[in-house]
Amino acid sequence: MKTENDKKWAENVLKKIVNKMMWVTPKTGDKIPYKTMDGTYDDRSDESIAWGGGDGINWWTNGFWGGILWQMYHQTKDDMFKNSAIRVEDKLDRCFEEFYGLHHDVGFMWMTSAVYDYKLTGNEVARKRALHAATILAGRFNLNGNFIRAWNENEQPEKNCTGWAIIDCMMNLSILYWASKETKDPRFAAIAKAHANTAQKVFIREDGSSNHIVEFDPNTGKVVKTYGGQGYENGSAWSRGQAWAVYGFTISYEHTKDMSYLETAEKVADYCCANIPESGLIPCDFCQPKEPVWEDSCGAVILASGLLQLAKHAQAKKAELYYEKALCILKAIVESRSDWTENSDAIVTNCTAAYHDKEHHFNMVYADYFFIEAIQKLQGNTIDLW
């Protein structure tokens, strides 16, 4: 498990992260980035690309830049980071005003921005924003199948996704657990647990791998079919989806102490650990063919952070395995998949959103978020956000 050398290594990495963020933050200004274009962050808050769907200001990763800024404020107490993070939250208020296009990922958007803010500063405005997001997420719950609906009609215009649910949503449950504790209202947590129970039954396979998308009949709750989604094919194992499952079920265990969630997290983690290459560089899909070799460093750092979280609860032998695999991944990222130069605003390289996309091996802002989070866990100075 964690040694003094690991802690010192993490501290040195964090110094490099802070040094980079000291110039990236003022350069980025009031943007809310998703990825880099020729090394410079784009802006998903640009009104010219905002519409009634999940793009623009409603883009699902739009909380992670604020989350990175709060991570930096937590480390440095430098008001530059705090003030920039608050401006992100202010801009995200437009999502509530427009309403149309908000989706199942409101947990990602406001956990990492507003809840992080509230936990660090006690900002009551941030608390209200997060409760608003939790209420929107709860409203997407389908009683017929006990699942939270993914996506909206105008985000998947060629498909009827009324009955769709995805493994990613296990992470969004955090804002529901948080809202129940804040309001002392059990309804939010009840919805989270109902969705988690459904996910256990229909997403996780016998070998510990996970489906990405499950379609239910929205009127009866019956499972219609599964989809490969962002992975290689139906029945394969999209690595970032496995990471969401490991982390998400660990979080549900932490909030409920339901041992079945811990067992599920370990089942998926064991599958991942058995398939992590010795290099620590994670493929986009654990079942993808040998060629082309698409990596997903984003899925890698999410898995590393999730394994570190799970290691806190697993029995000694498994805890050591999870910790060592997480450390292997993070060292691979630092040594060969990180950009510390001024040629790029982002740090983590070689991210892939989906196996069959045209674009591969680029930067995604939430990879940096989970990378920083995992390094802070190794260092021992982190906020228990999720």
C-alpha cells in the first residue's frame, strides 16, 4: 500500500501540475473548455454553439474545468483559482435558465463545480445550484424500470432513446446522495439506490465486464437490448465504462454501506485488473482488436482514481492489488502520456472519446480532473467529493 516514496512522488507531480495551471488558468480566461485545438483550449460556453441539446453551455463536461480550479485552490489557496471557478459556476446558471438540453450528466456538471465550491467555502449559492441539479436528475427517473434516463431526443435524433440508460450515470448518483444528506430528504437517495440496483442486474456481466448502454421499454421496464456505445462492439468492454462502474459502485457503497455495491465494484475491478497491460497504458476497449491500437488515457485515470477509492474498503490482499494497479497506471501517464510544456493547455494526452470516432488520442478536460484527483489521493490531501 501507500509508501512515503509514493507520497513524495505524488507531491512532486502536484508541483508540476500547479506550475502548469498557474499559466493555463489566466490564459484560459472565462472559457469552459472540453479539449484543445492546436494546443489551446476550446470554449464550450460560447453562445454561438449553444443550442437546445447537450452541446454548448449544456455540454456534459462543463463542470470539470471548475473542478480543476477548485482542486488548485484547495492545494494553493490562491484566489486566482477560486475567482475563476466562481465565474464558471456563474456561466453555468444559463443552463438552468434555458432548461432545455439538460441531461443525466448534471451530476458531473455541478458536483465538480458547485458541490466542490460548497464543501470548500460554504457558499450557499453553490449549495442552491447543486440542489437544483439534483432535482433535475431525480426528475429523469423512470419508475417503470427503476432507471435514470440518459440523453434527450435532440441529442440522438436518429434514435428513440426514451428508455436508454448508461453505465456512466453511476457517477451522477453522487449528487443525489449528497442532496439527501443536505436536505435530510430520503427521496434523492432512494432514486440513486433504485438506479444502482437496476445497474447491478442488467449492466454487469458474469465476468465482471459492463455494458455501456441498456435500452428498456419505458412503459414496462423490460430490457429490450444492449448497445456497444462508445466501445468496440456490443458485448465488449469499453474501458472508460468499466472505470465508471468501479468508481460508481464504490461511491454507492460509501453512501449506503450496502455490501452488494462493494462486491459489484470489486467484481468489475477484478476484471479490469486482469486486463490492464503491464505498460499501464489502457486501451479504449479491453476487447478491441490488436489493430488499430487506440488508447484512452481518460478512462485510465478515472480507473486509477476509482481503484484508489475502492482500495480504502477492500480487504488487504485485494486492496494492495487495486492500489498497485492504480499506481502503475498513474506512473505510466506521468512518464509517457503527460504534456508539461507550454505547447498544450492540457496535461493528459492520448484520450479517446469512442472507439469508432474519427478522432483519437487528443486531450479532454475531465482526464486532467481525474488525473489531479488521483494524484491528490496518493499525496493524502484531497476533498472527499463524490
